[in-house]
Amino acid sequence: MTFILLPFVEMFYASLRPLDHLFRSPYQFYSDDLSFWAYREMWKTVPMLPRYIFNSFFLASVTSLITLLFVIPAAYSYARFRFPFKNSSLYILLAINMFSGAVLLIPLYKVLRTFGLLNTYQAMIVPGVAFLIPTAIWLLKSYFEKIPIDLEEAAFVDGASRVQILRHIIAPLSTPGLVVVGIYAFIGSYAQQFLFAITFNQKKEYMPIPSGLYEFIGYTTVKWNEMMAASLVGIAPVLIIFLFLQKYIVAGLTSGAVKN
Amino acid sequence: MKQKLKSYNTQTYLAYALIAPAALYIVLIVAWPLLETIRLSFTNSSLAGEDYVGFENYQKMLSSKKFNGIVTRTFVWMFFSVSLKLIIGLIGAVLLNANLKGRSIFRVLVMPPWVVPIAIGMLGWLWLYNGYFGIIAGVGMRTGILDGPFGFLAYKQSAFISTIIADVWVGTPMVTVFFLAAMQGVPRDLYEAAYCDGASRWDRFFKITLPQITPVIITMSLLSAIWTFNSFEIIWILTEGGPRGATTTLIIDTYKQALGNYKFGRGAARAVVVMILLTLFAGFYLALLARINKKISHE
């Protein structure tokens, strides 16, 4: 437990201490003037901070929405239809999941450069979506499978069209599943922003929080307390989302994996 | 009527049409780049252009002592990291599964390292490992264990260990949660029967829990090995593969060659080695998965 929380506590503690106390040697456990000063000052030191936070949110939202667009029909198809190569293609999806972005960076870099997409939002969204699709299909498939097929078949026999079935049966019943997969994609893309961001984007106005903050670490005088404050503010939204929905996320992730 | 129903879930063309967008996307962004990487590995591609050079990249790479060291180091790093994740994850899952007070809160508190972007978690670790101002060195100096400032990331061995610890920090929550879910799936009556027979806590763990969750443990070890093998951000942020290459794993080396020096060809050759190793892992994993599924369906 200590092990898990230590970095966060240390970050929070460092963010409260004035800079000259932070760099005091020998090490002091206690500073007499802890304050939230860094939380006010950081907006001046990192003038682009609101922009970074916006970028992070924007990138994660767009990435997860696009992922859902691709994944919903595919997952539905895997859950409902029987067709040749169904199982083998599902396993290929799993295998794709194992290649990290790092291996594919070289050709991706060249492709993005050819299409003039380097240093744009798309440079981070396009590869991001690709690496979320496989897991999202597996997750959503298991949700769709839980909807009894009898309902659909009954409606079908009664003469309902596919579109009607989709609107009146599948869509309402699968909303919880869609929410979980959407959140999985959101957290996933929030977390994976770093690698693609440092490789494919040099423009400050498009940087998400992590790479934006790391810009400052290269400088000689790093204001660590403000850096810590800014990172904590940056991760607060995801943590809050996660805390509210953790039950569903954890259940959703494990049910797929343990069963299969 | 029956005929109509039968056709409901066998319309192959519709099935494929629904999958097509996702499949095309993956082919474009993942499969094609994989092939392109293989092609590039036979060239001396850089920002300036490219020429076909045959196996030169591979020959140079395989004959260099440094590269062999990197491969060995990758596996040692991976071995320690994965073992620690599994051991800590197992202990954590047992504790979270036990009937302790406040376990639902602890179950939530386990997750942050996984939820928070790795890059930001590593900022905390950077500070923890700081030789002058970090709390670890601070406590060490105050208690006299360290006789002066000690930069954990500045020396070869301590940097190696420090990156493993940070990697374990990121990877353990996932392992714990999966083990916990598996433990909760063990049928209650097995425990009740054992309890009636007077089995001790240890017996119950080793004779019931452990065998019951073995499939999940095996799956998780492989998955975890793959994730650990792919681990890039943690090492990159903490040490960039240093000091003097002490934490350079295959992935880090690939990145450095390709996008640090813009030697795409050499980087691609390394990426191909990574791909081959990953394919081996993946094949192993899928074969195992198929076997476990078969066993389950037999029961």
C-alpha cells in the first residue's frame, strides 16, 4: 500500500513546499511553511497549462469516440454472426495487442510525414485509435453476448428490420457496456499519449499534459514544486472518473479476460 | 419461419461488412507498418533517403557485443520485473480477498498506478529517486544508512533495480485485479468442504485456491511478460537507457537507433528482432489459451 501511494504522496508533499525548502540539504521531513502557493504560481510558469489539459481531454475524447465508431459494428458482428475465420481473426486481434507502438514507430513516422500529419492532433489520434481497437472489440463483444439473442430473433420473426432491432433492442440494452468500453478507451488513450506525443509532435499548442510538462524538465531551473502541482491537477480528472466508475471498469476488464 | 430465423445470424456478407472498417484500419496502421519495418530493415534508410543493403544491418547488429548485452539485459530485467509483479500481485490479491475491514477501499486504492498516465507517475518516481532531495535518500541519510546523497538513477546497478521497481509499481495493479477476480470465481463449497475436513489456512490456499487459479496465473505471466518486454516510457523517462547503457533494453535501443539517430534501417532491424520475439510469445500465449479453453469445455 505504501509502495503504491508513495509516489503520489511524495508528489503532493513536494508540491506544497516552497522551492528553497525543497532543495534544502540535509533532507528535511518537515517544512514550516507548506502552502498551496505552487498551485497558483504554476499557471504563470507553465503558461500553456490550460491548453495542455484541454489537449489531453480533447485527444482522449476524440480517440475514444473514433474507437467506438469502429468497434461497435465489429464487436456486434463478432457477438452475433457465424462466419469463416471468426475465431482466427479474433486471436489475431489479441496478438496485435501485443505489439507495442514502439515497434511500429518508424514506418508510422514516415507515413505521417508523407501525409503531412506530423505535428498535428491527427498524428496522435490516428495511431492511438489503432492500438485501442483490439481490446475494445473483445470487451464490447462480451457485453453484446450477454444480451439474449432470443429478443432479437423474436423481433426479427415479427418482421422488425435490422435497423429497428438495433434502435429498440440493442442500443438501450448495451448502453452500460458502451459506457464501460468508452471509458476504457478514454483512460487508455489518456495514458498512451506520451509515446506518440513525443515522437510525432513537436508543436507546443498540440501537446497533451505529459509531454507538455516534460518540455520543462530539460530546463536548468526546474520548479519542481510547480511541476508536481501541475501533474496532480493534470491527473485529477482521470482519477475522479475512475473512482466513480471503477467497479464497472474492473468488472468489465476481468470478466472478458478470466472467462477467455 | 425457421428458415428465416436460421438466416438471422449466418449472413456472412453482413458480418464481414460490419467488421471491415475496423479491420481495414488495423491493416493500415498496424499490419502494413509491420511489413514496412521488415522491408526497411534491409535498407540504410535515414532522413536522407534509402538504399538496399541486404543483411548488413543484421550482420552488424548480431556481431556487435553491445547488442548481445542488450538482449541479455532485456531478459534479466524482464525476469525480475515479471516475477515481482506476480508475487506481489498474488499476495495483494489474497489480502484483498480476505475478510478484512475496509477492503473495498483498498481495492480502489490499488488501481491508481495503472490509471494514471505512466509519464506522470514517473515524475513522482524521478523525485523519489533524487539523490539529494528525494524521500528515499532523505530517510537513508537521516537514519545513517546512507552517508551522503545517493542518486539512485546515477549508478549502473541501482538504476537497473530502480527502473525494475518503478515498472513493478505500474504493472502490479493489473495483475492483482486479475488474480482477485479469479479467486472470487473459485466455488465457495470447495472451501466449506475443506473447512469441515479441518484443513488449515495454508492447506486451503495451496490445495484449493492455487490449483483453481493456475490457468489465470499462467495467462497473466505471459501477458505480463509481453507488457514488460514492451515497456518503454518508464525506462525512457527515468534514465533514457543510461547510465552508460545500464538500463537499455531492446525497445529502448530500437527507439534510440531509429528516432534518436534517425537511422531508420538499423532501428528497423532491431524492431524486427522485437517482432520475432513478440510473435514467439504471442504464439505461445495463444496455444496456451486454446489448451485452457479446451480443458474448460471438457469439464
